[in-house]
Amino acid sequence: MKKPILEVCVDSVESAMNAKLGGADRLELCGDLAVGGVTPAMELYQLIREKVDIPIHVLLRPRFGDFLYNEDETELMIRQARSFKEAGADAIVIGCLTKEGDMDWGKMKHIMDAAGDMTVNLHRAFDMCRDLPKTLEEAKQNGIATILTSGGYASALEGAKVLKGLQENSGILSIMAGAGVNASVIQTLHHKTGVTVFHMSGKRDVESDMIYRNSKVNMGLPQLSEYVRMVTDADAIRRAKEMLLKVTA
């Protein structure tokens, strides 16, 4: 059995510290988790690194939306990979697709070359590929360490059957189950899939302290309140970690 790991996705110093407090084994650091995450600011990485002593894996994603990137977006990720390597990040997390729904290993390799000897993980761009078993084999051949996946479904529970197949064929690569993961589903997912590596955010809504509120203006996505932010809950992480250790004992 592969070592049990709980990775927590965070986009703030507060969330990172709460994840560590709850027992997270490592962080996936991003910016703007509300839109699925984008590349975080270097200064955010540096500040979290000063305060948290667990591994930090940095998401490289230049924008919200699909994973079909142009030359400038690819060059940006190449530069970001180089910068986070120099800053001492433990890994980068990437994913680039072709129009046809295959992993774009040409672009991926350019980013990986810039990362040097850093660990490279594949994010849920994998779930948007047209042939997951084929992409898994390519990932193994190209030195990917971990694939974050829900099995190509909206949640890991829905994709459990696919996850089981991916886990059985993963070899030295790790399959990390993500999407809808919390303490209440880890036992079921482990029994159904054999997966021992899980990814979650454990976030809760925190109401703003603002007293004056202008309800006529929205600064971002219209479905999101300007006066609520999402923060990782240490207790949610603690419960998940306890369950993971229990089912993999």
C-alpha cells in the first residue's frame, strides 16, 4: 500500500496555517480557489513558506477556463516554473491540453524542463482528457509523480470505478483522489478504489466584518458575494486526516 497522504488546496496564509494545524501532509498552493485556482503570487508563496513547514506544491495555471494554452500563456508557465524552482517550492502542478483532448506533452515538457529536478504533478486537466488510461500511461512515461483526478467525473465518488482502474495501473505514480473529498467519503473511496492519497480544500464560508455594504456593486463573479470569503477549516482537515489514518492502518 502506498503511503497515505492528505494534500490540502489553499489560496491564503490563513488557510495554509489552518491546513497545517489540522494535520495536512502537504499544501497545493494556488490563487483564486473560487474559480478553480490559478498561479499564486510569489509573495504569497514566500509568506506561507515562512510560516508553514510542510511541503508546498505550486499550481501553475495562467488563467481561469480551459487548458488549451497559447504560446504566451505557455511561456508564462515556463517562467513561473523557473521562478518557483529558484524559490524552493517542493513541486509544481501543471496540465496542458490539445484541441483534441489529449495531453499536450510538447508544452508540458517545456515547462518541466524549466522546473529542472523539481517534482511535477498533473492536475485535473487530466479529467478533461478523452482517454484517461492512455493519458495515465503517457504520464508514467514522462515522469509525472502524481495525478490529481476525480476519474473524469464531477466528484471522486462518482468516478470511483474509473479511479479504481487508474489506481490498479498506476505503477510508481500516485493517483490522488480529489473533488468532493472530506472525512465522510474517504473510507468509501478507499474501499472502492484502493487510493491512499487524497486532495481537499476543507473550506468554509467566513462572513465579512464590513458594516457598510454596497449591494449595488459586484466586483467579481455575480454568483459570489463580495462579503463572504472561503477559508480552510482546521477541524475539517483534522477529521479527514484521522479517517485516512484509520482506513489505511
